[in-house]
Amino acid sequence: KEGGVRRIVLDTRHFRGNYPESAKVEGCYIVNDAHIPDHEIEEQYKESWFTLIPRSRLGPDSLHVYDADLDQIESCEGRKVSHVKVTIYPDGGLSRVRVYGFGDDVCYSRL
């Protein structure tokens, strides 16, 4: 399996009472040659976002791991992702969001 997002971790550790009930993760691929600020990308490219993890229940003080090899991540096969958006419902704390995957030649040439 080549490219794209392979694993996403939503970390609610240390949030025992103030954790989100659920979360959704979306991705998009934008070649940002115009150097558009990240805060403007969501609005300008709203039709480009696709679901990686549909709204899913979260629990307190836990690592929530989603793996493409276990078919827990949607729209990931062969699909490039440059930006990730996490929406939590209704609110609460996430310690970390980790996204693992493989880059392409364009990605590596910009390092």
C-alpha cells in the first residue's frame, strides 16, 4: 500500500472529565504554491475536504488509534493529504493529534 495517511492517533490522556464525546478527522490535498495562510485554507477549499475518520466516540484518558491496515481510516488509499482538520464534539481536551503516513517527491523536495 503506497502513500497517504496510514495511522491517526487522537490522544485524550490526562483528560478524565473534560474529554470530547466524539471527534471527526478530515483531510485535503492542496498544493500551496500561493502560500495561502493555513487559517484561510478551510474556507477557500471547503469542497476539497474528505473524511478520514467519521464522527467516532472517544473516551477519557486514552489513546484512540485508527489504522488504515485495519480499514479504520476512510479515503486513504492512494490519496495525498497536505492538511488535516479535527473537529471535536461538543468540546473538550485532546492532548495530541498524530498523523502518520508517507510523503511524495514534492514533499521531500521542500524539506
